[in-house]
Amino acid sequence: MGEYSKALSSYGRSLEILKIALPPNHPDLATSYNNIASVYYNIGEYSKALSSLERSLEILKIALPPNHPDLATSYNNIGGVYDNMGEYSKALSSYERSLEIRKIALPPNHPDLATSYNNIGMVYDNMDEYSKALSSLERSLEILKIARPPNHPSLATSYNNIGIVYDNMGEYSKALSLYERSLEIRKIALPPNHPDLATSYNGIGMVYDNMGEYSKALSSYERSLEIRKIALPPNHPSLATSYHKIGMVYSHMGEYSKALSLYERSLEISKIALSPNHPSLATSYNNIAMVYDNMGEYSKALSSYERSLEIFKIALPPNHP
């Protein structure tokens, strides 16, 4: 629901009880640390997330045999944090360790192997290594086609992620086809206002925006926003993303006052939903600055750019792009 402080409070209380009730290296304690990490991850407190995940992993290494699937999950989650921090080599190393364990512990077409290939593919996408990204993502899709029924939501996610890579490569017709395939599956598999449908419309909107088809982009982004307003609480980070995306289209159209209003709405939500130094806040300030720059409001632009830079310096490693 995006109610992260409440989630953290409940997970913390659970951990307190487990520490009293169970021996210090019981797997349930590892699960508790993992859950706490997931909240820190969602609010962008990556160092705290890593700390909790490493504590979880330490316990699992003692409690479980060396190739237990839960260890693979632990390495996978650590990889996710490094990926968001822009520490791509560390992310790859963790994801590949997870994959090695899963190859030993699980049958060859288990969905968790598809998850590993998917995550490795998305790191390569972030590194602009598109051929490697496509290779991993297509391996993931092959497994899911065997492991899951044809309209399973995980297949939709797979088509969506391959679409992201083609979008980044500028192969817009391929990207659009994959996003639409993903949307078709989600319409069959999920209720009509499920947040994953909003993700599909969001992807389609991105392609149209990149193609300069701004009215089509706006239509898709607004459909995504409608679903998120129904499905999610009013200050959920995904709503901030929607306002941000619609603002971007107006900015590209030269409708700067509309763009500014939407970027500021996005920023308001992000300030409530996320930690004060989350990278998404820096992106918001950066985009607000670009609008002021285009409007010739240079002092306001400079102020927003500097605020963006301050946050990025805190949130990301020093050599992050």
C-alpha cells in the first residue's frame, strides 16, 4: 500500500518477538530482516536495506545447507539493492551467485531460474549492454513458457521487460509490440484496475513519447494514472511516477506551465512516500529545473539543479552516471 512507516513498525515488532522466542540463527529471523530490508529498499534507504539483507544472509548461511534456495533468494535481494544503487558489477555478482545456487537446487525450468535470468538481463540493460540483456531476458521467457500457463502474469512481466530493452535501443515498433502483448495477458489474468495494468499503459506511453506521438503518449499515461488512483493509496510512489511521466510529455510539447504543475505534484507525493534523499526526489528536482531552464527562469533552474545534485551525492555511489 506504500504505507512504509507502518510496515516498518510491524516488521520491527515482529523481529523483537522472534529474537526473544527463537535461537539467534533461526531462519525466521532471517525472514524478518529480509522483510525490514524490503521496506528500506522501497523508500530508497539502500544502505539500511543492505545491512538488513546481509544480516539475513549471515543467519541463512549458518542455518541452511550451502545450496538451499533461500540463500539464492537472499543473494537475489542483495543484487536488487546494488542494482538500484548503480553498483552494477556488484549487482551482477550477487544475481549470478543466486543463479548458480538455483541451478543446483531446482529443476531446469523452475520459475525462480527465470527470475534470475530476468534480473541479470535488467542489470545489463542498465549498463547499456543490450545484446546481453536481451539474451538473458529471452532465456527467462523460454523458461516461463514451459513453467507457466500461457496467460500467466509472469509472462506479461517478461514481455514488458524485453520491451524496455528494445525501447532503450530505439527499436520502438518492437517495444510497442511487446508492451501490447504484455497488456493483453494482464487484461486476461488480472482484475481491471490491477496496478500491473497501469505499468503496461505506462510502458506504452513511454514508447509513444519517445516516438514524438505525444497525444497517444498522454492517453496511455492518463489511463495508467486512472488505474493507480483506484488501486493505490493517494500518496503511493507509483502515482508520483504517473504525474512525472505526464509532466514529461507536456515538457516535450513545450507546455511548460502544465509540466511544472505535474512535476511539483509528483514531488509532493515523493516527499511524503519516500526517504528525503531518495534518487526519485533528485530526478524530480532535475526535471523541474529543466522546465525553468526552458522558460528562461535561470536562477530557479540553478537552484533546482543544485538540490538535485545534493541528493544524488548522498543517495548514490560517487561514480554513478
